[in-house]
Amino acid sequence: MTQIPTQLETRTATWPDDVTARYANLTGATVDVRTEKTLVRAVCTGCPAAEQTYPLRAPGKNTGYEPRPALTSAQTWAQGHAERCRALPRPA
Ligand SMILES: [Zn+2]
């Protein structure tokens, strides 16, 4: 039988290198904010269909690398999803 990680195990597990922020949902799954090459992705590890992406540059602008707005937007979405989500962590 596969063990579902406890909330403590989820919080203390080593984060993948591209995870810049992690929020615990109501059951111990995490909502991870990942910084990728051209975007910031927020995805729930309990219900992977719950995912939002934020481009690092606004469309039509050529202002260079601007990570902060995308990261802030992704963190806001991740926090809101984590506060409501009851999906269990996926078995390892
Ligand atoms: Zn979820």
C-alpha cells in the first residue's frame, strides 16, 4: 500500500531546483510555483489540471527580463488555490 506523505513530510521534503515557492493545500498536497525559461508556472500537485502560467514578459513589450510581476501573480494564484484545494497528494 502506498503511503501518502504527512503534512510535515511534505513541508520538509527537498524542493526541486526550479520550485521557488510552495504552498500546502488543506490535505498536504503542495501548490508549487516554478520558474521556467520564459514563464512562471503555478501547479497543484494534488490536482494537476489546476495550473496557471504567467509569462515573464508582457506580450508586445520588449522591456527585458521582468520576473517580479509574473512571480507575484503566480504566488497569489497558488496561495488562493491552496486555501481552497482538498485534493490529496498524489502517491509517489
Ligand atoms: Zn489543487
